[in-house]
Amino acid sequence: MASILDNVVQLGLESSWGTAVAPTRAFEAKADTFQREIEYIESVGFRKDMQTIRSDRHDTVSLGASGSIEVDILNKGMGLILQHALGGSTAPAQQGGTAAYKSIFETNDTGPTGSYTVQVGKTDTAGSTQSFTYEGSVVTGWSVAADLGAPVRMTFNYDSENEQNSTALATPSYPASADPFVYTDCKILVDSSEVGTYTSFSLDADLGMKTDRRFLKGSAAKGQPQRSSVPSYTGNISGEFASMGDYEKFRDGTLFQLEFKAVMGTAIAGSYYPTFHITMPKVKFTGSTPVASISELSTIDLPFLVLDDGSNAAVKIEYTSTDTSF
């Protein structure tokens, strides 16, 4: 008999938006947040002896679904979920003739154009794992977070064309011998110089995707999400107030390059290590003034805004692992 320990989240890359495919990779998601979205349309008018809304005047329209997948970032197996999360992607390239391969994921001006089939196996209290399949799933936003005492984690938000139960639950396939990046693997660099007094990092992306592309065409079917507004990439760094440098950047509106880098201590081969590396060429701190305390060391919170420098990707993620493909 299955239990809650048999819940599963997995996805596959669609060749055509909204056409379900068999999932090819399972992920150790932290929760199941996918929900069908429903619209109820009521028709009410003067009618003798009416007690409440009539049952034949209450229509149900399915609008698709939405949800998110939160995962710890592992040292292998992340390429598929990242492939259509930022906008552009470069397949893994071998590094120096070794077993190390680097993938690159970058923001661009068009946004995600690829889609996934997300499948969630939800175990009921009778001990059966039921299949819920979300076809036409497009990433609409994502976030990265790193805190003391925790793995580095990433959340992907999806808009799905449909929720259905007709596709059989695939057998989950997980990357073998994978290990999460943890806070002791992490560094933050400002203008290529490591800063050793930060205690947390977060980056949030709103990709500006229009998800309600519905039309008067005889059905509730909608169009594939497309970019309809300027994306927003914002984040926050917290740490000790160690010098005036960060405050002065905030005060003066200084532009600088910001990097978040998680590197494991054991090499794949030679000088190539499992790496998750975010580069933002132009960033501006949007706050704040340091805070003093009588019981704690002085601290500073540094919310930031990612800007476009006109030539580089606003956000680039480089992922080095032993994966030879997404």
C-alpha cells in the first residue's frame, strides 16, 4: 500500500505546448501546490418563486491550473527544470576533456517559449497514488534563496493549460548519487570581490508573462502564455554592517556586478567543481541604512534591483555538473 512517502513530482519537456508527454525526470519537491482553476458563471434575474441561484443557471468553466515546484539545488539533474525558466539556454558543454559539463541559462527579451508536462502523484488515504497531469506548463517566475544552516533552494512557478487525470503516472526517475548545495558552499561577490560578511541571499524573478489569453472562440481554451510586460528581477542580501561600502553604494545609486556562487569542495575532475553560479552584471542597491542594537552586532539589509546593461544577459546561471544533457 502506498503512503504519503510515495508522493511524486516529475516533468517532461513538451514538443508542442499543451500536448502531454511522459515525464522523464523526477524532482524532490518540498510540497504540492498545483491547483485547478475554476470560474463559476451565474445568471440571476427576476423569476417567481426563486429561492436562490437556480441549478441550471450556474455554469462551471475550467481555466487551467497553476502551481510551483520548490527544490533544493542538487549537483546534478537540474538542467531540465532550468532549461525553460529564464528564456535562453545552452546545452551542457564538456570542460577540458573531463567528466565536467557546463550548461548556461540566460534571461532574454522573449521569455520562456518552451513548456513542460508536470505530473504529480498524490497519494490518497486509501493508499493509492493518483495521477494529476498538468500539460502546457510554462514558467512564469522563479526564486533562489540561500540562508545559514540550509540547502540552497529554488522555486519555479508555473501556469498550466489544463489539469487532467487520464495520463497514467510514469515511473519516477531521479538523478543518481546527487547531493544538494548547502550554505557552506556559497559565496557572494561584488564587482568580482568576495564579501565575507553576508548571511542570506535571495533573488526573485517575475517574467511578465500573460497567462489569461482567452478568446470568444467557442471554448475556454487559452493561448500559450507570452511576455506582456517588463520582467522584474529583485532580491535581498542581509549581513553584518562591516563597512560603509555597501551603504555608500545604496546612498549614491552605484551600479555594480553581483554574483552568487555555490561551489562544492570535491572536484569533478582537475579544476572543475560542481557549481551553481548566478551573475548579474548591473545591479543597484535600493536600501537601506544600517541598524544598530544594544544586544546584537549592527546589521544591514540590502534589497537590490537587477538592471539591463544593453549587452549582457541581465541574469545568467552557469551550472557545472556531470550531466551530459538536460
